[in-house]
Amino acid sequence: MTQEIHSLDAADLNPTEMYLLLRDAVIPRPIAWVSSVDVDGRSNLAPYSFFNVCSNVPPVLGFAVGPRGKDKLTGALIEKDTLANIKATGELVVNIVPEELIEPMVRTATGLEPGEDEFAFAGLTQAPSEKVRPGRVLGAPVAFECRLFQIVEVGTHHWVMGEIVRIHIDERIYVGAYKGLNHRVDPLRVEALRPVGRLGRAYYTRLREIDTILRSDASND
Ligand SMILES: Cc1cc2nc3c(=O)[nH]c(=O)nc-3n(C[C@H](O)[C@H](O)[C@H](O)COP(=O)(O)O)c2cc1C
């Protein structure tokens, strides 16, 4: 196979060009829809697609929060509310985004003033959590209540890691015991899970085609 390749030195891209290249090429990305509260208990909700699983022991999820912008006077980077809230309270909920909530999810990315509630702004209903103060998004197929594990500064970003303490799963994807292990979910029950992924620009993807690729050294359990 011949393939023509355009190769670049990372140093030749300015910060915005690098951000856009990463955003548009590292796709599709899962989306952490993160709810948090400030010290006065006011709710905040925002999507983060620089997101993944860090560990199962302990169970840790991580996502990267970039700066909101620069202070016009001092030039200092301004923190997003999610980061400020998690630093202040040590708690968060990571919700998985279902197709039905794509539009409100995007609305929750609007840069509201600190303390303004994106749940209300996007017409979403909050369900109470059990172990942490931030609520979860009603309608999310899976929601992970988390306590702050660690925040690592990575250049302009903060990699926020939350340790999962309680999990809420839509009964339609929860199968319970399967092949000797409990608490299983079925990722093929996409009619209920229907997770949304982020592509570049304003593009999103819905899960439609699934291939089965068996490994010789692993089961499909
Ligand atoms: C689908 C989607 C994914 C996003 N992913 C990120 C991300 O990974 N990191 C980030 O800093 N901002 C990301 N954003 C932008 C934030 O959601 C946006 O800046 C938001 O206003 C932050 O809210 P907050 O200040 O209430 O935390 C994303 C936006 C959308 C729509």
C-alpha cells in the first residue's frame, strides 16, 4: 500500500494550531459530562472530552481541563468553574452522555458566570447523588460519583482524576451476573446506552456500526 504522508514538527505549530490538530485528529473521544458544586453548593455542569479511564484499582477516571482564557489586565490564565469547584470541594460526578441529550450537553459548554447553574440553563434535571454533593444528570445511562484523587498540571491543562465511590447504571444496560462475575453492563445494548462521542469542530458521533474482532489470547467475556 502506498500512502502519502504530511509530516510536521510539533515545534512548528502554534498553541492554537496544535489544539485544533489534536481536537480534530484524536477522534472519536468519549465525553465526561462533569457536575460539581462550589463552596456555597451552587451546581455546575460541563462536558470534557479529553477524558478516559486511568485505573481500576483504585477505580479512577481522568479528564483534562484547559484554561478558560487569560485575564485581560494581568495575563494570568483563568480557571474553568469545574476545576475551581473540584479543587475547593474535592467532589464530582462524571455522567455519560446519551444521544437524546446531545443538544443540552453542548449548551452546558457555554461559558456562564461562576455560580450560574448549567442544569437550569440547559433545561436538565438533576438527580441527587448518594455519597457526594454534586448531583447527576437525570437521563444519563451511567453516572460515576467521584472524590478527587489527584490533579496533575500538564502545561496549560490540569489532568483531574476522580476516584469512583458510587455508580448509577440504567437498568436497561445492567445485566448483573454474567460468566461468573457480578455487576456487569452490556455495551451492546446500545439502544439504551447510546453514548455520544466527540469528533472535531462541532461534529459528534453516534454509535451505529459495531465490529466483533476476536483475539486469539483473550475471550469475548
Ligand atoms: C463536547 C465538548 C467537549 C469539551 N471538552 C473539553 C475538554 O476536554 N477540556 C476543556 O477544558 N474544555 C472542554 N470543552 C469546553 C468546556 O466544556 C467549556 O469551556 C465549559 O464552559 C467549561 O465550563 P466550566 O467553566 O463550567 O467548567 C468541551 C466542550 C464540548 C462541547
